Amino acid sequence: MGLFKKKAGGRQSRPRGDSMDVYVKCEKCGEIIKTHVVKGHELIPTYSDEGPSYTLNKELIGSQCPNRVQLHMEFDGAKRVLSQYVEGGEFQETKEL
């Protein structure tokens, strides 16, 4: 009993600052693609003394076009964005949650 019971509110709570929404515009069709990044699960540690502490590489596909957009981001030890770039598109907005 309770195995399939829904949680109250429907959403899992995350610590503030643990996630972010990134909006990217496809360079071929112009579609705005939104992706949600959970910093606690999706960032890959680099284990390097120099440079970024974490990286994120994500392939995005829009709902209206089959074009692939590559998202690359680098973060410091506090998981703040150091650099970001997109192949096949351009950034529109990054919003910390």
C-alpha cells in the first residue's frame, strides 16, 4: 500500500540553487528549446586542480524540428556557471531556480 501513491503537490522539492532552466534557439528553424538542468545529478566532476570543477554536455532536440543542438557548460566548485556555448544554436536565457 502506498507504493504508487502520489506525493502531495506533485513535485519533488529541491534545494534552492540546485537547478536551472536553459533556453536555446535552434539556428536552422528558430525554435526555442527549454531544458532543465539539475546540478546535483547532471554535472560531471572533472577532478582537475585547474579549470572548471564540473562540466555538462547535453544534446537537445526540439518538438517542432529534428535538428540537434549541443549544449556545453562549465561550472566552478560552487556549481556556478563559468562558461557556456552552443553548437547548432544560440543561448536565449539561463535562469537559476
